Amino acid sequence: MRVRSRHFKTALFGLVWLLAIASGVRVLLSYENTPGRVGNVPNHWPADSGIDRATDRSTLVMLVHSQCPCTRASVAELAKIMARVHGKVRAYVLVSKPHDRSAEWVDTAVWKAASAIPDVSVLVDVDGEESRRFGAETSGHTIVFDSTGRLIFVGGITESRGHEGDNTGENAIVSLLGDQNAAVPRSTSIFGCSFGNQQKKDKLCPN
Amino acid sequence: MSELTRPLDLLTGRADELFREQQENTYRDTDRLFARLMFLQWIAAVVAAVVITPFTWDGEARAVHIHVWAAIFLGGAITVFPIWMTRVWPGAAITRHVIAVAQMLMSALFISLSGGRIETHFHVFGSLVILSFYRDWRILISATLVVGLDHFVRGIYWPYSVYGVLGASPWRSIEHAGWVAFEDIFLVISCLRSIREMRFIANRTAAVEASERDFREIFELAPIGVVVVDLDYRFVRVNSAYCQITGYSAEELAMRRSLDITVSDDVGATEEMSRKLHNEPSPYYFEKRYVRKNSEICWVGCTVSLIRGQDNKPLYILGMVEDISERKKTQSELTLAKEEADRANRAKSEFLSRMSHELRTPLNAILGFGQLLERYKLDEKQKSCLDHIKKAGRHLLDLINEVLDISRIEADRLKLSLEPVSVTDALREGLDLVRPLAAEHGITLVGPIGANADSHVLADRQRLKQVLLNLLTNGVKYTPTGGEVCVSYETNDSGIRIKISDTGIGIPREKMSRVFTPFDRLGAEQSGIEGNGLGLALCQRLVRAMQGTIGVESVPQRGSTFWVHLSAADSPLKILSQKQNVTVDKAPSLFTEARTVLYIEDNFSNLMLVEELLKGEQNVELLTAMQGRIGLDLARKHAPDLILLDLHLPDLPGWDVLNQLQANDATRHIPVVVVSADATRQQIDRLTAGGARGYLTKPINVTEFLGVLSSSMNGEVVNHSAAA
């Protein structure tokens, strides 16, 4: 009788176990594959931007949250892009920093990884001013303008949250930098932490 | 029961049992290993998540990253169930399969938490290897199925998460699963090999167990005590028979040393045994006494051997111990009985000796006066009566002499002088003595027949002649008229065999065993042939005393052959020429004046030897006598300068001759040198005290002989003779 009870308990526990694991995996997958928000991205290079746009080639800007662990994958993918395009683009990584935070706020693995990429300028974006100009709501937001300042690409360069590897954004950017008329997606989903720009907006305009 | 005769199914059954036991232990041990491993992996996942992705951010606001929660809760979910299974179903197949599935899920979690880093894929391969610790290839199937399913589903929906590419064909999944299967093949081979080894070990262990059980049973059920002690005599192992002998239980003995229960007088012998064991090859037997628990003393016979280690270093002493108390008691009783019997026998011999002496005295008168009466004129009837008296007297005298001889032999008081005796001489003398009797019975005497006329045996001359005469007389007496008695001898490797064959009535087979029994005439007492039944018994004892053997072969109505086998000996002359290499002819002369030497000796070979030795002495005249009385007469008549005296003479003992020489004024001054084979100190002292000037032992040493001869005749006392 006790053995039968033990069998039953085992079967029940096993079933619960499988369900729990399935549920957990589902939540995890859902989280990893849910893209972040995208703000109002200008079609042309914002005139009030403090960044120097290149006129002889395209300009790539990636806006990142210094603390976001998922962004390390985006920076790694940027490194691959830069390796593949061989100087066809001027690249910037703008690391957001609240004005009241010390310099240590940006001195993170993301900063270090970005700084290590050749031909990439890493800049501090105090209080997310540039982020707002470029309509960035999510860390890893990548935008590309051509030499005339026209927007040719906006989106993320990872296929899911924090996941390195082949992705649509990277392939599109590389293609567009070679041929601006290439038949590739001009926008992709962005996976990363939020810059909190929406929060700030909400604070400013609660309604 | 040896391994060969043990039923195979019993051995196989035990081997199966051992194999299952070992397998069960492996499963349980590996279950425990995985329980700990999974817990550690869980902790590692949480730590990794906290370190790598602690928070997710929304501007400046942060929240715990979902990876941390996944590590805690999903990792916990993956871990808890298999750990619970190891507690509830340890060693069960379902537990192994759950662990296999969980371990692969843990791999998937690690891959996910690391953002799909390729390095974390190695966790899958490592996990498969660790799963093979179970030595159960079937769980690799469960694990591989989980991996394959994971790759298949992800390959379809999230290929970048597993392959790092945006789109992957189904072949990619097959390729990935193929690598896992590749590893699986070797792990399965390894598992099967391990199982074979486990089976082999189980078979060997079962065989060793069986052998050990047999040994234990033999050890325990051995009818004699078996004990193992270390080199300090501490008990290591004892069987029940040993406990029974000592009265102590095995537990009580375990706290003692072997020496503690050994009688203190025997401790030295025990330690000596131990020392000998180290030097001599085993085994070694000795006897000692134990003090039983109830304080009784018991005798034990111990056969001990040394047990050495692989490096030949002595480790233990193995002893087979037998209680010999009863045997010792019986031995002691037997010794006492033998001593008692010997005493009784000596008393009997003493009695016979005294009785013989007491009987001889009146017999002397009977025979003496009987012979005296012959000188008177007697009528036929008186003569017939006198013959009866003399015949009965002689018969009684023979009987007394033979009884006396037998009693002397049994009392070990018979004095023998073993020396080389010429076989042909002895046989001729015997034949000469029996010839009148043979003629009277109409019996033809043949012989002696032999290849080597110079054959010598080691014997006492008088006693050998007595034996031969007895056998010849029997042959003549028991052979019908017209028959034949043949005497021969032959030499073989072990000595010389003298045969006396007759064509007489023979001895029936059933009576052969009684031939040498005293007073048993085998029914001849009915035949009217004279005899007392002691002759052959005496012959047997005399031959044995001369270290020879005697036997008989007989065919009824066809005749008998009695044989005497004695050791061969070299003749004195041969010994002389071989050992001393003395050329007597060339020896310088010892005496310038004329000397006379009398040699009283019944052995013709010895007489010849002395003659030969003195041949070179021009001034020495040698007189010889083969009997004591003749020697005394010659001594009185010639007053020689020296008498050489043998002790064993046919008519008088040499001792009597010496006494008579010393007793007579005419001969007292003549130096006497005894020449005898009897070299005992007691005999030499006795004769020297009795008046002998010197003592020479046979075989004669020429230098000493001549030295003694010279010294004696020059008036020196030579009591430091060669033998002395």
C-alpha cells in the first residue's frame, strides 16, 4: 500500500515537475523574445544632435544603457559589423548617463567592450539627450544614416534578448552599407533594457 | 568441495547475486553523486546569473533580472525532483532516467542563461560522460532524446539560440544530435565493457568466496586443532578442535599468547622450534604440553610450518595440533610394561643360568661316573643300561647348553667376537665333525661348493661353526638313508649365503612359520629322531647376533634348504696387504736371540697371518694351538717367551686359559698378549687385571703387533695396547 502511494506521489511529482519546467521555459523564452519599445525615430539626422555626422560615408549610432547586461550581446554584434564593412561607416556608441551619476556609471563591461572595437567612438550621453533625439527607448537601439543624413536603418542587432549570433539587423546593415538600395529589412526588433525615456515623459506629462 | 566439483549453477547464482549487488551499489553511489552534483549546479546557476545578469534596467530603475529568477526557480525545479527521487527510489531505473533528463535540462538552462554561448554546450558532453558512471547505457538514450528534442524544437523556432544562425535546416539538428550520438557510441561501449568487467569480477569473487568458504569449513571442521599464531606467539586464528583441546574459547585465546598456555618447561622447546622454522624448511614436528583452562596438563603433537609473505618475510606460524595425551599415557604404560617384561626376562635368564649351572654339577657326576663304569667288566644288560644313562646325560647336557645359550642371547650377555672367518674352513670343519654321523646314517655329504675358496664372512668363528654343525646335523638326521646333504655358498652384493640342502622329508608349508620356535619339533618327536627343539631356535638367535639372517625353503618329501646370510669380509691377509702395504719379508729382524712364541687361536686364517708376519724373524719359533687345552699343554711343555691368546676358543674360553696360565707356577711368568676382536674397555680392563701383558684388537695392525711382541718379550708391561 505504501509502495503504491509512493508510486502515485512519484508520478504526481513528476508531472508537476515537467509542468513547472515547461512553464519556466515558456516564461524565459517569452522574456528573451519580447522586443523593447521604439520611439519616434527621425528620418533625417537631427540637426540639434551634438554628434558629428560623416558626409563622405554613412554614420551608425548605437545607443546603449551602460548597466544593461543584454547589451553586451549588441556590442559584440557591432564589433562583427565593423569587421565586415571595413571603414564604410563612421560609428558611435552613445552610453547614457544621468547627470547626477558619477563616471563609474558608464565604466562598465559595455563601455569597455565598445571601446575595444576599432573605428568606433564611444561617447557619454548625459541624461539621454541624444537618445531622445534619435528616438531610442531600448538599449541596443541602432540607427544608420547615409552620407546625406537620410535614415536608412533602425532597429536592434541581436535576434533575441542578450543573445549573440547571426541576426537580421546585422545582415541588413552590412548589406545597406554596400548597397543602399538592397532589398533588406530597414527596421528590426530591439532587445535590451529600457532607457526609461517613457517614464520621464510620463513624469513630465502624466496624462 | 573443490571448484571443479562444485555445481556450476551454485557458483553462477552467487556470481549473479554479487553482480547485482555491485550494480545496485554503483547505481546508488552514482545517484548520490548526481544528487550532490545537481545541487551544486543549481547553486552555480544562481551564482552565475547573479554575477553575470543581476539586474534588468529601466532607465535608472533596476529590477532583478529574469535570469536570476530562472536560475532560482527553474533551476530549482529541475534539481529538486531528481534529488527527491534519489531519496525515495535510490538505485531505481526511473531515478536514473529522471536524473539523465534533468541533467540535460540543466544543460539547456545553462545555455540559455549564458545567452547561448557555444562553450556552455560542452556541459551536454560532460553530462553524458558523468551519466556513464552509472554503467547503464540505456539512460544515455533518455539524455540524448532530451538533447535531440531541445535542438529540434529550438532549431525550428529559435535556431539562433542553439546554432547561432537565423535559419537552420533540419540537417543541422541531425548533425548536432549526431555529435551527441558519436559520443554516446563510445560511452555505450565503455558501459558494456564496464559491465563485462563487473561480471568478471563477480565471477572471480564468487569463486574466491567459495574457495574461502571451503577453506573455512575445512579449517573449522578439521578433526585436529589448527592454529595460526604470529611471530610473537599471539593467536591469530584457531579452529574449534583447538579450542576443545585447550578448553579456551576463540575469544579467550585471542587475548593470550601460545606461550601463556604452554607448560613453562616446554616454553624453551617452543621457542627453539620457532628458531628452527626460520632456518629449516617446513614442516617441523615437536611435542609439548599445554595447561588447559581447567588447569589439567595435556600433551600435544604439533606439526608447524612457517607462512611467509610475498617478499618471503615470515608472517605467521601455522600449527596442526593433536591431543596425544592418551597416546603418551599408553606409551608410558607400554614403557613400564616393557621394563617389567625385561626385568622378568632377565630374571628368567638368571634363573635358567643358575638352574643350568646347578644341573651341570650333578650331570657332571652322572656322566663322569658313567664313563668310569665303562672301564669295568659289564654284562650286556648293564652295558645297555649304561648307554642309556650316558645318552640321556649327553642329551640333557646339550639341552642345558642350548638353553643357556638362548638365555644368554636374550639377556644380551652372549659375547661374540666378530672377525673374518673363512667360509670353506668353517664348512669343512663342520662337515668333518658330522661325517661319522652321516656315515652311520648312510648319508652322502657333498661340498663345500663355492666359486671363491678365499671367501670370508664377518662372524664369530665358534658360533658360526655351532650354527653350521647344527644345520648339518639336522640335515643328516632328517634325511632317509641313501640321501644326500649338500653344502654350498655363493657371494652376492649384500654378502655371502651359505646353503645346506638335504634330500630329506621336508617341512610342510603350514609348519614353516614354526621352524625357529623353541621346543617346537614340528611333530618330529613322534619319529623317534633325537632332538630337543632348541637347535634351530638357537641358530636363528646366533645368526641374528652376528648381524646375519637365516631362513629355510622346503618341499615336503623332497628336502629342505637352510641358508645363512652373513656380511662378506676381506681375509686378514688381504686387509694386511691392502691397508698397511707392509712387506713382511723385508721387515728388519726384531730379535737377536732365539725366541719361542705360542699362538692359541682357533681361526686358521689368523694363524696363517701371524705365521706370515713372523716369517721374516729368523730367531722366532712359532708354536700354534687351535684349542685352549692344547695351548696350555704346549705352554707347560715349551715355556715360550710369549703367548698370543685368542679369547674365543672351542674348548675353553680364553679367560679360563689365562687364569690357568697365571695359576700355574711354570707358566705364570710367561707374558700373555690377548688378540681379540672384542675391543670394549671393560673387556680390556678385565683381562689386563687378570694378568695379560698386552691387548691387541683384530684386525691386527702389524706395527703395533710387532711393537707389542718386542716389548712383551723384553719384559715391558704393555697395558697401553692398541685397543687401550
